[in-house]
Amino acid sequence: MNNNLKDILVVDLDGTLLKSDMLHESFWSAFGNSWLEAIISFSKLRHGKAKLKEYLCSKADIDIKLLPFDEDVISYIRKYQQKGGRTALVTASNQIFATKISEHLQIFNEAHGSSGENNLKGTSKATFLINQFGDGTFSYMGDAEADLPVWKVSNKIITVNASRALCRKVELLGKPVECLVTKVNETSSYIKALRLHQWSKNSLVFLPMLAAHQLNALTIMNSLLAFIAFSLVASSVYIFNDLIDLSADRAHPEKKLRSFASGSIPISHGPFIAIILLIGGGLIAAYVGWLFFFVLTAYYFLTLTYSLLLKQKVIADICLLAGLYTIRVVAGGSASHIEISLWLLAFCIFIFFSLASVKRQTELVDMKKRKVAMAKGRGYHVEDLSIISIISLVAGHISVLVLALYISSPTVTILYNNPSALWAVSFILLYWITRMVFITHRGNMNNDPIVFAVTDRTSQMCFAIAGVSLIVGAVL
């Protein structure tokens, strides 16, 4: 650290003090509030980036306290200030953001940001700093090549998580250089952003093939390709959803650790990753068949509808979630060219409506524990918990009734030699659904009931017994 405390330590915000970028933060916050803001913001860009930042700043709803600040950088600044040094936050982000962040952190003597006319970046920032503090009278902490003009007029260069190429460039400037590395392994963060554990839900595409007992090479291959396509598109949706839900995720004790919310991945990378995944899934879907491609396309647009419009609508969100589970089964049928029976469709609608309600029940139980009255980004109040619990239980038990009626119907004899063995499945399902609601009620359920079921030992035993019962019913 520079011992000449007469110098001023000037700190950049985006990518330096903050493990994110306020332009992208404000865009996705505004987009989450209204998708029309995306169109309007692009029109503002015609008048310059400064105007765009000013507009998005006025439309965004960002809790400054929850932003992913770099604690190592903050510690560096505190130590500098504690030794008597002056510090300044100078950023290309809008002045309103600069002021709020400075007031929140209490580690800067002054804060300067862009106005609607001047984008404080690159040579513009260098000129501003010379006018404000003088040439060569300040140390500058930054992270990108856009900071090179500023480093040229500073007396010390401090980089934060700079690339090797950038480090070589700043060394050629012939000034004292200090390199801070605060990033963790990014590869694991990118993998985490895909939510691979959620891919287990896409195994529902195999259900039509299994229910119809059509286990041949063609149906298995098509179902497997459908699983891969669905998983890629689903991950694309998860990334898009994470970008919209940045503020809500940061307010959640577990979701705040997600890759984009925590700042472990730049927000700017999100759209590119999502598009690549979407294209990959779409190409595989087109290869499987155009009917499957259209079903997968419908799934994608329904998820967008959920994220942008219906997520905050009480009950409507549960209905759409149940529909998104069910459409996976429909997609499996379209991929394997197997007609979905009305029995299977009715069973899926009720069982998934139950599980979607359990998902909301989980969130409300967590809110009650944290003494939060209303979920951020949702339309539910903690007082709704009892109603949602009843819905979870009733819908689940109706799915058991549908299964029981199917077992009693003449059509079951077409696929099963011994239909009476299927009654064991009904009792197992009755037990499992009731247990899931109990676990959720006691606060022991994670965010997704299907993911929980896949990893829960008792659920695995229930599935195994049910599977054996189905085999016995079909073979013996």
C-alpha cells in the first residue's frame, strides 16, 4: 500500500469495488419491473450512454445494501483511510448510485458519477480527475482496459482481478503497480449457474415411454435427446430468471449465493450463456422432430410469461408452474411419438399442482421463520400459509384418486397383467404426498420439492417400492 498518505486513493465502482456493473444491474431491475423498459432503454441509447444510465437509474429498484461488494477491496480502502489517507469514489455509473453507495459504505470522502450529459469513463474520467485533483497526485484502483487513460495520469496503479494481458499493459506505463486478486474459481460458478441439480425434473420426458411400456431403441434415443434439449433450454431460462430476480435473490438467505446474485459471474455474461444454451437445445429439438420443437418452444415462452407477468400473481403462478411440469410429460410424448392418455394427463395436472403448491408453501414457511410479512417479488403474504398447505394436500390426494380410478378402469388391463398390484402404488403415493406436506410444514423442505424428492432417502424408497409394484403388475 502507498505510504504517501497525501495522495488521494481514487476507486472505480463497476468490477472493482462492486463485483457487478450498475448499468447491467439497473437494466435487469427495470426489465423485471416492466419488459417495455428494454425497448425504451434502447431508444435512449441513441442519445448516448450517459442518457441511458440516467434513464435506467430512474427506473431501477435496487437495494444498495444488498449489492455484492468486494470485501477485500473495502478492507483495502478502510486501511488506507484509517492511516489518514483521503479516498474518492469516481465511477461511470450515475451520480445517484455513486452517492447512495458512498453513503452506505461510509469509506469515501467524496463520490462522483456520470450525469445525463457526461459519461465518466476512460479519457473523460482522466480529464475529470486531473481537473479535480491534479495530474499525478492520486492513486487509482480499477479493473479494465477502459481505465488505462486514468492510470496514465495517476502516480500509482492498483488493479483488481485484472487479466494477465492488462497487467502487462499497465506495467509498461512505468509506474508503481499493485495487483489485487480477490476472485474465486469462476468455472464452478458458471456450472452452478446452470442449476444442473434441476435437470432431474426433466426426467419427466421419459414418463410417456415408461407408462406406455414402449421401451425400444427409437423411443429411448428420442426421449434421451428430448431430455438433453429440455435441460439446455431450462438452464437458459434459469439464467434469464436469475437476472430478473437479482434483488429478490439477494434478499433470500440461500438464493443470495447464486452465481449472478453473489457477483461471482459478471451479469453481462448471462445473456450470452442463455442464448447459447437456447440455440443448442433448439437445434437438438429440431433434430428430434418439429412437434417436439414446438412443444419445447411453448415451454420456453410460458416460462418467460411466468417470469415477467405471472410470478407475482397469486394462484396463477402455481397453475403455470404445474403446467410447466406437465408440459415436460407432453414433450416426452411428442418426442417418442406416444399419445398421452387422459388418465396420465389428469394425474400429472393434480400431482404437479400439489408439488407447485408445496414449493410456495416452502417459501411461506421460510418467511414465517424469518418474520417476513410478504415475499419480495411474489404476491403471497405469510398469512396465506394455511390456505396453500390445504391446496398442496388436497391436490395431491386428488391425484391419488385419479390413479385409483385408473386402476379400477377396464383400460388398465391392456398394459397390466395384474392391475391389483398397482394399489400398492396408490398407498405409497398417498403416504409420500402427505409426508412431503408435513416436511414442508415443519420447515425441512428445500426450495424445490422434486429436487428434494430425488435426494431424499425415504422418497427414494417409496419410488423403488412403487417401481417394483408396477413391474409386478405388468409382468406377473
